Amino acid sequence: MISKTLHRILSIGLLIAPMGVVSRVEATSGAPSYNRDIRPILSENCFACHGPDGNARKAELRLDDPAEAAAVLAGEESAGSEVIRRILSEDPDEQMPPPGSNKSLTVEEKEIVRRWAASGAPYEQHWAFIPPQRPTPPPVYRKGWDANPIDAFILRGIRQAGLQPSPPADRATLLRRVSLDLVGLPPTPEAVTLFEADTSEDAYERVVEELLDSERYGEHMAQGWLEVARYADTDGYQNDRLRYMHVWRDWLIEALNDNMPFDQFVIEQIAGDMLPDATLRQQIATGFNRNHRINSENGAIPAEWLVENVADRVDTLGTAFLGLTVSCARCHDHKYDPISQREYYQLFAQFNNVPEWGLGPNDGNSPPFIEVPKDWPNLVPEEDRKITPEPYTLREIKGTALRPEPGSPSTVMVMEEMAEPRPTYRLNRGVYNEPDKSEVLHAAVPAVLLQAGERAPENRLALARWLVSPTHPLTARVAVNRYWQHFFGRGLVRSSENFGLQGNYPSHPELLDWLVTEFIRLDWDVKAFQRSIVMSATYRQTSVLRPRSLERDPENRYLARAPRLRLSGQQLRDQALFLSGLLMNQVGGRPVKPYMPPGLWESVSNATYEQGTGDELYRRSLYTYWRRTTPPPMMTGFNSPDRDVCMVRAAKTSSPLHALTLMNNIVFLEASRKLAERMLAESDDVEQQIVAGFHRVTARYPSRDEGDHLLATLLDIRDGMDEAAARAFLQIGECPPETEADPVELASMALLASAILNLDEVIMRD
Amino acid sequence: MSEIMPDPRINRRAFLGRSATGVGLAALSSLLSPASDARALPHAQPKARRIIYLFQSGGPAQMDLFDYKPGLQGRRGEGVPTSVYPDDRKTTMSADQSEFPVAPSKYSFQQHGESGMWLSELLPHTGKIADELCLVKSMYTEAINHDPAITFLQTGSQIPGRPSMGAWMAYGLGSENADLPAFVAMNSRGKDGGGQPLYDRLWGSGFLPAEYQGVKFRNQGDVVLDIENPPGVDRATRRRMLDLVNTINAGRYEIVGDPGIPDRIAQYEMAYRMQMSVPDLTDLSDEPESTFALYGEAARKPGTYAFNCLMARRLAERGVRFVQLFHQGWDHHGSLPRRLAEQCEDTDQASAALVLDLKQRGMLDDTLVVWGGEFGRTVYCQGKLEKDNYGRDHHPSCFSMWLAGGGIRPGMTYGETDDYSVNVTENPVHVHDLHATILHLMGIDHERLTYKYQGRDFRLTDVHGRLVRDII
């Protein structure tokens, strides 16, 4: 039953369906740029066989190295560019890439490679390996766009794409946007009204300041980092035994709320335990590298899983800080990036000196761990000192394996260096029992990332400091790109997990470098940096799509409008709890077990979910117990990563299953019930009640038409509902009703509230 | 819709526009598990249109069920030579045993069907469908512990984060049904209710978008999470609510212009239809008595293997692309003879019934049925070898599976193992080869079904996989 209006709308949808895409506008004219135009083509199509991996190299030809490629590359086809001849060839025996390789160049790609070769095939070092230089922002002649350099760069891109920037979003939309982005929750109706009325020049800036100062800020920003840090409350293999790492999670929230400078944030998490006079907090920060999965399966071989633990730390370092797929070099030289297998194991050696056993204990923390003082996080000064973890003791359980004694719930896992480093060897094919014992490898980093004259860091602390040295080409780029992704839905480098040769070229390379140098100029002040993003005119545009902008730039690469972003599962749940008044404001503590579908754990495992009660049902979603093998379905259903491995980007797609969750899940129904109570309490007039509820949820007032529809629906639902049905509905959820209202009146209003919570504009942030 | 990814479905959206104005509902099917337009799939004429994968979790003992080794009876209690079974591939559960005595199967084998396929007495019903089966005795894998082994079999990698087989299928081919997902997963447990646990990643979508993950059909509460309206809300009320939501959304679309809004409207409509189609699917009142004679009385009871087999047929009938059952409880380190017999009692009849049922309905030709676990079990006894009792540890270097229908050669036994059922001696089939072959039967070239992630074109078969032409 699709309504007439809907038919009409869908037809309009067809009319304005995007036709063209602005892409490679730059590439079709002028001199080809190696980094922007050529490298992506060569990397995608050629490097797997003619790139850095010596073992896979065909015909002894290397196209990633200018010195080796020059002889076969530069020049016109007729003048002897063998590569171009082969690329243009139609002869299946000669053609490159060869037929059957599943690789091919488009006509345009062939042409641009030809032009590049004809101009002498000038190579450039991969852009992301060159330390950023601060560019001068282009001049701006547009009111409102001339104050913030971010806008200067963005405006230039918009103009070059033949577009116009959008007008600012209306104030309510902007407030909801910035609130959801900074603290993960919508504004209250009172805040919306105040902000709309406050015409002073710094009204927005003051709101931003308030949000940045809120404790909710650290909670919200922690969410993404928990996914990067693959934080969970269980070990993640097989029986998925429990662990206790929430103290680390609370360290994270505190660090974000206290606006710890990003360089310090990195150093403490990578090597806080090795800092001179390390504090307990700095030691706890290193739990970051203990959040990986730990196997405790019966029959597992400790030596094998020791290697997996270290490999995970390397993979996480690569993805989270370097933006490189270093783990590709575990089994062979990297196919695209200049990272050899040997270098991989030099990086491996950085993390291979932890006094750990390889297997987990079967429930409880795996050594090394430390006892957390009882009054954490309130420490007296003498408590805030690093504690040396006890050496682990093993116990034998017959017929299984030797296991370490577990750490109790009052412990937290940390990093620690062994006095005698564990020798690291290159592992043939990456397999634990095939070490190449001809050479002991010492801790280092891939040479390509070292600047001229720079010494390779030789231990974890040096590694951490090297990561945040101002000339490091990657760490700051990766970080600011992830912040950009947070506020705009996609990074300036779309592949935020890969800045290597196969990663995407930045949509705005100069802006990226300006942001990086700005971040460092601000002494890695995260809040100041994020403030400059949300203060920009770019950020404050409306998200309304004009046909031309949609047609020319459907992906919104040029940001001639603000993106509409779908809220995460966590945000949707938190929003519903907040709007209904159910949300508990309490920072940190043990993970909690809110509503979960019955039998979810029990049906597939031997674990039992013991649902919490009272306040535990209404804590923010980041405190929800995270069982890696059976994560909360409403979060993973909305694309939340499962925390098995480090993830810095998740698709945000939509599915009919989302509709089922939002319509029928107990969380949203209970919230609707409580929201209805609020609506009924607003006024004695039903229309006022509806308007107040709608405004609370959407931050806007319904149009006259919408108001009519809302009221008519409410009356229809009410007329069709008997008292028994109403009472049955009102049983949903454990929070008792706090109203004297008639059951039918309350239940029908709750269903109206449920409908409002299902609106597209509520699921999205405009 | 997708704000982050470049939307590969822009054409699909235009198509949706047409369909909603009267061209037909078929295009809507792509909403729940949208096949990617960019794949140009299938690559070749498919032999199979759908798959039912009967996953036997824990590692069934191949020499007690399929891999007949009469010669072992005479070697009972002898040590398995280390030349056959090297020490470094034994798990720490048995590696420190002082001896590794041969434990011949307690069960007798008979030949079945025209091909004379040898099968254990524990599988009488499977024996009746022997001429439909291709029994592969030469499977081998790389991992020796459950988690990495089952993750490897399901996703082609021991390290988590890759899409499962079914997710690849959903991504590549989409669904044939507008109201049901392309990929459904179910599980059941053995008699003692135990068994090794399962994990969401086994039917997960890995780095593919979440809509390709298997929709888990559940044994208790709502069959599909949150499919049922809450108490007190009937279908008319739900319709009224949806009309309101859709109307306001449509109005917003006129202002905001985001093509994701018509998408969402269509998705809410589809969710509404699913609320009808799923209960219809699980309501067995339209099944004649003969169904339960075929599958066994247990098929009436949700949560049993037999029920799930019957459900698999009903899903296949409705065009679901990939149905995967997981039956737990095959991990027989001890008391194997008793526990294996119980497992077979729970599964043999229904597995065979499913194949017969598909055949009777003319669906076996284009439905591929696969039966098998994540690895095999050791020929040596784990623990003490007793007269009627023994246990077996994990064993990756050979195990048995069977396939039927969907273009598989029927009545065939493929591959050989040595006298001890330890190593493959003829026609080895690696897990990647199995994946390549399954994809091929679905019309997919395993080297061409790729997804770019972290700058690399990933595939189910990694950089390996060889089509096993002999069995198709």
C-alpha cells in the first residue's frame, strides 16, 4: 500500500536520479600528476607483479622504482616506451595487464599514462610519505567564508567543480548536528529554543564550547576509539572468556574529556609503562595494546598464539596510527607499499617483549596485569605510580594446556618489557614454527618512513615518540583525517585505514596538509582542532541537496553541502533513552548488561547473559557489555564493527532490518512509552502534546500538514485500541509508568512517539 | 543513503523509482540484500541457484562415518608411526600422551547405491541417497583449533574480519525474494545441549556492508529479531503508523532532496511485508503428514536439526540464496562411540530427507547441498583406548564432506587417504578449492568476485583456490 504522495515522490526520485559524477576533472587536462593520476593506475594494475615484492616480480621489471623503470617507460610509444606499447597493444600475447589478470585500463587511463610517459615519466615520492608542508590558503572573496582557512580550501574545490556552496543550516538543525557530533546526543527542546532566540554573534561558539566541556563529549569520542582499539569485555576466541578492561576504557574517556594532547595520547597508549617516572595512569593507558583477542582454546599451542598477539599489535599500529596495511608484509614483502617482510618483523620486535604466555587463562585477565587501587580513578599521589606486574605463574589442567593464573576483576592488563628481549626472527610465510634463525631482528621501523638522517626507533618508547615527531609523514595525517571523517562522514582521504599506495588520493591534499600543520601548531590540542572544524562555514552549511549539487557530486566529495549522516546503533539507542528521559548520566565503571534478546548467547554458546536491572538498563551504549563473538545485535546490525580487529571506518548503510529494530525493539518501545509520558505532561491539549513531542525529537515544529497527519494518526490508533491491548503494550520495559493517564491515551501516544522516533530525520543527522 | 561509500547502487535506485511506479516488485528484492550492480554477475551460466549448507560443527570423525579403513581393525592399539603422524601437528590436548594407539572404528560399513559408496552403519538414511551424493574424502585444512578452523572454512581466512561465504553470495547475487534476506543462518545443538560455541562472524559480513550478513533465524523469541509487533499492536495499527512515517518522510524528501529518503520509505514497506512473510514461512501447518514422516517427528520442534532442515527447504522454495545450518556437538574428544551415534541419530534422517525432498520437488538440480565440518579427527586414540570406548582429537590434514545437487556429479566418491586416514594420498581438496567450486556452481568465477578493502581486491579464496572439475 504505497500512498499517492509516495508514488509521486518516488517518481521525482527518478527524475533527479544522479546522472554524472565529478571525477578526475583535473585528470583530463594539463600535465598528469604522478601522485594524483598515475600512481593509482599503476598500483592497481601493475605493482602486484612489477612492484616491491621481489618474490612475485615478473620479468625482473619494477615499475614502482623510477630508476629501474626509466629504461622501459619514458618516451613516446614510437620512441621506445615498451611499457606504453604493451599497455596499448591489442595482441593478447603482448597486452598488459595480461588478459585473465582481471585487471585492465580504461581508454582514459591508457591515454593519461601515455601522456605521462611522453612527458618523461616524472615520478614523485608517494605523497603520504612526504612530511607535510604548510600551504597558504587561497584568497577568499565570499562573506562568511573568509575567516577560517578550512573554508578557503573547500570553497576553491567547490568552485573548481562548478558548484556553489550551500547557505547555512537553520539554527535548530545546526544545533542538533553539532550536539550529535560532539556529545552524541541531541539538544533538549529548551536548548533549541534558547539557541534560536540568541542572536548574539558568539552564540554558536558558546554552544560549541559548552559541548566540548561536557562529560558526554569524552564518552562520545571514546566510542570510535574503542573500535580502533578493538576494546571488548571478552577474549574473542571460541568460548570467548571474559576479561576486565573497563579501567582502560575509563582512562580513555578521562583523557578525551581532559583534552590530553594527541601526541601524549599516542605516547601513553603505546609506551606509557616505559616513560621515566611513569604514573599508574600512564601504565593503564598501555592497555590499548592488550585489548587484542587472546586465545584460550583447549589444545591451542602457546607459541602459535604468542605470535598472533604480537601480530595484532603490529596490525593495529599500522591501521590506527600509520594508516598502512603493514600486516600485508607478514607473509611476504608488501605487494604495493615499500615494506619488506624483514621490516615487518623489525616492527614486530617492538611488541615482542611482553612477558606473556600466549594463551589466556580461561576467564580473567591474561598476564601481565596489575591490581588497580580500590578508589580508582580517584588516586592519591603516591598511588599514581607505575606498579611492576608480578611474573605469571602457570597452572596445569590435565589434558588441556598450561595456562597462566588469571587476573581478578580488580586488575587491568598492561604492557611491560621483559628484561631480556624475546628474540625475533623473520617467520617464513608468517607461520609461527618456521622462523628464519639465520638472523635475529632488532626493533626498527620501515625505512621508507624515516626522514633523512633520522635514526630508527629501537624500542617501544622511542617508537611512540617517533610516531608523533612533527616531521612524521603519517601519524598526524591519519589522525586529522579520522577527525574529518567523524564530522563529515568520510575522510579527505576516503580510505582512512590506508594511506599507502593503494589508498585514495586526498580529495583536498593542500587542506589535509594545512590541517596537519595546524594540529601540530596547536600542540596537538584536539578540542581546539575540532573547534576549528565545527566553526567552519563548510561545516555549518545546510544539508539540503540541490539537484545540481547531487548531479555533479553525488558522493559529496567537494562538500558544497553538509552531509546527511546516519546515526550509529549506539547513538540511536542513546538518543531514544535521552529523549525519553531514561538515560543515566554516569561516567565509567563496570560494563553493564541492558536488554538483550532472550537466548542470544545461550543458543550458540555455553555462556549465560544475566540481564542487569534498574539503572544498568539505561546507561550509554558504550558501557554495554561487549562479547566479541556475540556482540549486541542492534549495534552490529547498524554496522558497528565487532571488535575482533582494529577498525577505523565502517560503512553506514541502511536496511529493512533497521526498521524492524526501531519499530519493535524493547529499547525503542520503552523509550516511546516514557516519551509519551513526557508529552502528556506537557499540556492538557492533545495538539500541544503532539507538537511538544515532535519538537523534542526532531528539534523542529511540525508543519500544519504534518500536525494534521500526526493528530489524525493518534486518533485513529486510539479509536482502534481497547484497554486490554493498551495495558499489554504498557507492560513493555522495566521502568514503571509515572503517570495517572488513561492506559489507552498513554499507549496510543506512545505509538505516536514510536512513529516519530522512526522518522528519517531522527535516524539521520542533517 | 550511504554517506561514506561511493554508492554503487545509483542505477538500482533509478530502477527502484520505476518499480515503485508500477514496473514490478522484483527490483525491491535488492533492498534487503542488494546485489552489487558492478559485479556483472553471474559470470557464467549457473548450475545452482541456491545453496543449503549443513555445517557440522566440531569436526565429525571421518573414519567412523565415511573414510572406510578396514585394515585398521588388525592394528588396534598399535602406535601410529610418527612418519605418518608427525608430533608437531598434534594439539596440546594430546601431544604429551605417552602413546598414540590406533583406534579403529567401532562401527561397521556397508556399500550403498549403484556406485557402491561405503558408509558407516550410523548413516542408514544417508545410505539411501548415496546415488545423489558426491563424497569427498580428501578435504584438508590449515588450522587445528576450532576457532581458526571454522573461521577459515566460513570466510577463507583464519583471521577475523573477512566476509562469510553466504555474505559473498548475498553481495554477488542478491536475493530472489523481495521479502526475505538472501542469506539465512540457523543453529541447533546436539542431545547433550553442548557443543563448541558459534560466533556471529561465521555468518557475518566482515568488511562488506552489514546488509550482506546472514540473518540469524532464532530458536526462541522472534524468529528474526524484532520481527513481531509488540503486544497490543495489531497489523492495522502498524499500517497506520507506517503511513504516518512514510508521509512525513516523503514530505521531507521534497525539502531535503536526499535520495536515501525514498530508499528508507521502501525499506519500511519491506519490513512490513517481512512481518507477514516470515511467520508464513515458519508456520508448518501447511505441511502434510508425509513431511514429518520424511524428516522425522523432531521436525515439528523449533530448534532441532530436523526442523532447521525443513525450514531450509521452505527458505529455498522461497528463493533464499544461501541457507546455512550449524549443528553443534561433533567434537568428540572422549566417549566418541556413544556421542557420535547420538549425533547421527539427530541428523542422519533429516539430512537425507532434505535431499530427497528437494529431489521430489524438482529442486535438487539447482540447489547445492553441502554437508561437512571444519576438520576431521585423529586416528589415534585421545585418552585411554578401551574395548568399546575411545576419543579422537582434532585433525586438519584430512576430513570428509559430501555434496549433492546443483551441478555436482552424483554417486561419486572422490579422493583417497592413506591406510590410517591421516594424510590425503589422492585428489586433495583444500578449503579454498571447495570455495572455488561452490562459487563456480553458482555461476561465479572465484577470481572475479572481489571487494576492494584497504586498497586491495579481496576474494573468498584469497589468492588461492582451484576449481575441482572432477566432481562437477
